[in-house]
Amino acid sequence: MWEIAVLIIALAFAVLTVFVIQTLRTVQDTLKETNRTVKELKEDINEITIEVKGLIRTTNQITMDVRSKMRTLDPLFGSVENMGGALEGVTASIRQASATLRDNFKRSSAAVNQGQVEVPASVKQVQQESKLHTALHLLNSAYELWQRYKMSRMSKAR
């Protein structure tokens, strides 16, 4: 009876050995595939590293170029700032002169309207001619606008 038990144990050991061998072969194939993949990744990483180094060099060169150009433009920006200050001063002077002129004109107009100052006939004639000229100019502009409107309506109708 114990011979049968030994025979069963021997058969079980043989079956177990077959399954262990199959498992070890699968593990070996997996390790080979993993090694091949790791080698490919190393090659890819080396290529990418070379490209990244080139990109970094190019970026550094562009950065240095931009810095150089910005340094070149610094005096220009300073000049623009100075010019802005000067224009601000000129604008303030023009405002002041305009306000003074406006005030003088208002005083003169008030004096004329109150009859304190006699307006020469030639000035009155110029004023009337100026009004007539403005009216004719407005009429001409209105006529041109009307003609354009008609042309646009005709072109839309087609």
C-alpha cells in the first residue's frame, strides 16, 4: 500500500514539475521581453536627451538675443518717456492758451452783444458770408450723401 502512496507522490511531483517548468519558461519569456523593452527605452531616452539639449541651447541663444535687443531698446523707451513728458507740458501750455483765448473771446462777444463795442460792417459781412459758405457746404455734403444712398440701394436691388 505504501508503494501506491509513493507512486501517487511521484506522479504528483512529476505533474508539479511540469507546471513549474511551464511557469518558469513564461517568466523567462517575460524577462526577455522586458529586457528588450528596457533597451529600446534607453535608446529612445538617449535620442530625446540629445534633442532636449539642442532645444535648451537654442532657447538659451534666443533668450540672450532677446535680452540684447531689449538692452538696445532701453534708451528708446527712455526717449519716448521724455518726449511724453515734453508733450504733456506742451499740451498744458496749449490748454492754458486756449482757455485764455476763449475767455477773451467771450468777453469780446459779450461786449459786442451789449453794444459796448461797434462791430465794423466789413466784419458783419464776413460773418454772413461765413454762414452762407457753411450752409452751402452742408447742402453739398447732404446731396453727396443722398447720391451715395441711392447708389447703394440700386446696387442692393441688383
